[in-house]
Amino acid sequence: MTLALAPTPSGPAWDETAPTVEIVNPSVAVVAFAAPYTFTVEVEANDEGSGVEEVALLVDGEPVGEPDFEAPYVFNVALEVGSWTLTAEARDHAENVATSNAQAVRAVSYTHLTLPTSDLV
């Protein structure tokens, strides 16, 4: 008599847990800078099951540039004047997806900055 053993779960098909993903830079809820301005966004993503396949950066829900396939996950972003919301999306090799915390960013123009003129010499 031969016993048949059930297959042991392994690989991406058995990973039902989404990765963790977080925007770590900028690290504050609101960042203001002079527009147009290019800055760096750093994202941390981890997945204990099947591993992180890719990380994408989104501005107001729209992908920016190409996904990053290898840590460290770094994106260069150029924004015009306005208020924007950054999020990151991580996908693992089992197709589980997670979205990061939202990070509010505000870009201002130098022309909107006003200096008092009464005290100027």
C-alpha cells in the first residue's frame, strides 16, 4: 500500500497576504516647496510570503513614471503649483496589492510669496 501525500503549500499561489508599503520620505504630512520642483519620494515595501514584485508611485491616484522592481524604491517627482496626494502601491509575486498611507504635498510659486515693504530700507 502506498500513501499519497497532499502537496505542501509553497510559492506565490499560497501567499494570501498583501505586502506592507509606506512612504518614508517626505516624512511629514504636508510639504511645501517652490514650484515647479523635482523632489525624491522614498518608499519601503516588504512581503514575507512571495516577495515584493513591484512598487508604483501615484499622484492623485494616477501612476507617475515607471514602477520600481528593486529596493530601495525611489521615485523622482516634478510637481507644478497645487495640492497633491502621494500614495504608493506595492504588488507581491502572488498578485496581492497594498496601498500606502496618503501623503499630502503642496507646491507653491514664488510669485505667491509676499514680503512686507513698509520696513524695507
